[in-house]
Amino acid sequence: MPELVQAVGRALRMQRGEGKVASLVVPVLLGPGETADSMLTSRAYGGLAKLLEALRAHDARVVEQLAEQQARSSVRGVQSLSGSQEIPGEEVESDRSDRGLSVPARELLKFSTPRDPAALAAFIALRVLNPEHEHWRRGVEAAAIYAREHGNLKVPFTFRVPAVDDQAAGGEPWPATLAGFPLGQWIADNRRFYARGDMDTDRIAQLEKLGMIWSHYDVAWEEGLAAARGWATEAGHLMAPVNATYQGYPVGTFLKNARAAARRAAVNEQRRAEESSAGALSDERREQLDDVDPGWCPSWPVMWQRCFHLVRLHLEDGGELPMGPGTVVRQGEDLGRWVRAQRLGWDQLTTVQQWLCEQVLGIEPASEHEKPRPRRSQADKWAMHYQAARQFYEREGHLRVPRKWVERIVGGSGGDQEEQELRLGAWVSNQRSRAVTLTQERMELLSAIGMRWT
């Protein structure tokens, strides 16, 4: 280092107008596993950084211009020390990496081989103008390599730079000086510092140039929205089942969470002045999904809306309205069973659902003779068994019914009379064992026909 300082001093003592140029050759002796691009972390570049710091004290403007990233050099040959001659036979294009720099800046720093302008600008900024700690410089270098290899900085938290022997073939090699660096944790720490407002603007700018993702929530939303659009394009609707996927993305889960957030937004709209609306879907994001499918978040069950859309698509394709189970199955949904359920359960539908079924799909409510018989209530069943018990008592004169006895009675309402077989013995035994749960009225009715309670 003293030799470099003395050389700078001798160069600066030269008189102007002599027509001489002082050239300082700085050797860079790379260590094992290091490459020429390891400018941010290699100690071999320490002498060059110190030399540029000394020159900056003499002319800061020229040195600081080197930190401005220029276009990547397209020189394919090896650049000579003078920068004006190339190896014969090699092609040279005019789009040089030093375009836009002043003449003093272009002549100040030259390498024996071309350098990536981005790496050179980072070297000047982090090791000359604003010297950073080694940990930060290692992180920036590792992040730059990761971004070039993956196209983004979505680094898993547990990711560490692999050692030389553990690197996969075909990818960009990682320098040995970065082996074991916890890049995932480094990225996560910087996101936390950024969220707290503790990060310098220079560092923010450096990471944003590399494609830093400050909020994974925004990225996840954009990915989910793209998958939802793809699903809607193929399926014709946005009523995806919870387990639905689109090109490997769980679009069903995404839409389920989005609907929950949209409903929270509707509830919070009424109490926004008093309570927080955390977790609610923003108006902008809801409009994005509304543009894909206006009916993506109905007030009734999503399965109902999905079947409605599938029946509508079936009719638009020229099909007939399915009236029975198993007649038409589309996207795993039995449309005939759904249509039958709407006709039989017409009274349970909302007014809007009835209008959609009748006006859009042409579904009409089932007639009385199509409806199944209503289920008997527990009170009706008890009354029927009591009728059988009284019939047995009137015929036999007692109510000592064998356990497996089956009594036949004729019952029904109006003219619809039918014979039924009732397991009277088991029923009488159950009434006796459940006496404590019977009402006083029922106990009196059974006692009147000879019921023995003990």
C-alpha cells in the first residue's frame, strides 16, 4: 500500500503540458476459488479501492462518475491497457461500456479484460465512495448472482450459497468466497429493516436495482390473479372448487381466501368508522376479480353459483336442460342432480336465485305430484306406534307385548290408506326404559291401555 500512495504522489506532481501520461498498474492477485467478478468481496481488490480513494481526494468528480452504471460492453476481444487497440482479428462494436463518461473518467480506470458495468459501478459505490461492511457487500454480490440465475429475488429463507463442490452443473458458478452465506436470511432481514424504516436510501436503491421484492403479499396477489384469469378463460367462470389448481397454482384456495376477505370488507364497511378493517379485500383488488367474473363472490354458497354457471354453459353449447341425476356431468358436477334439487327445493331459494333459475336457465318449480312425500315427524311416528299399541290392547286385553312382536296397522291421511308393519315389542320396551323422558300426557295415554312401568 505505501508503494501505491507514493506512485499516486509522483503521478500528481507531473506538470501539465508535458505531454506525459502517468499509468499505475495495480496487480489483482485472486485467491483460490475467486473470479474476476468477485469485486465486492475479494480482498485482492482492496489495493485498487484504496488507490481510487486517494485519487478521489484529488478529483472526486472523475471517480464518482465511475459509479454511474453504463451499458454492458460488447467488446469481444481483450482490451489493451491503452484502451484504443484490440487483438487483431477480433470484432469490436461501437456500443462501449464507457459511453457517456467524460474523457478523464474513461482514461482513469482500465482492466486487462472487459468488466460488467453493473459490477464495476457497485464496486465504486460500495468500496470507494461509501465503503460498506463486508457482510453487506457479500450480500449484494450474492443477491446479484441469484437474480441473474433465477430472474428474481424470491429467495427462500433457508437458502445458503452452496460450496464449490455442491453447486449444480450448468448454472452460474458461485464464488468460493461466498460459500455458506445465508442469503435467504439476509434478504429477510433487509425486508424487516425496510418495513421499520431503518434502511438507508442508498441501500434501498441498490436492492431495488437487483429486483428486490419488499412485499410478498403483493407478489402473491398478482400470481393468484393471473392464475384466476387463466382458470376463468378455460372454465368459463370463477367458481373454482377449493382443491382446483391452474398450472400447479392452488387457484381454488386463492379464491376462497379472496371471497372471505371480500365478505370481511362488506362487514367492515358498516363499522369502518369505529373498528379496524384489517384483513378486508381492497376495492381495487375486488374490481380486478369482478372484471374476470362478476359473480365470483356471491352471497349464497359458491357451489350453487358454480353449478349455475356450468348449466348455463351447457345450454349455450346447445345442450338440453338436464332433469335427472347422472344425465350430464361437467367439471365433476352432476348438473342433473343440481337441477332436480333446485326444482324440489324451490321455496328454500332466495328471490334472486329463483329469478336466475327461471329466467336464465328455464328451471320451473316441481309440481305437487313430483315432490316426494314429506318425512314423518317424531310426533307422528309416536302417534302411529301408540295406535298400534292400542290396537294390540283392544285385541289381547293387555300390553305385555313380546320383544320381537310386529304389529300391522292401516294408517294414513285422507284416502291414502296403507298397511304398515311396526316393531311394537321393541317400541313398548323403549317407552318403559325411557319413562323419565316422557311427558305426563304420554305416560297417561300408555297407562290407560295397560302399560306396566316396572
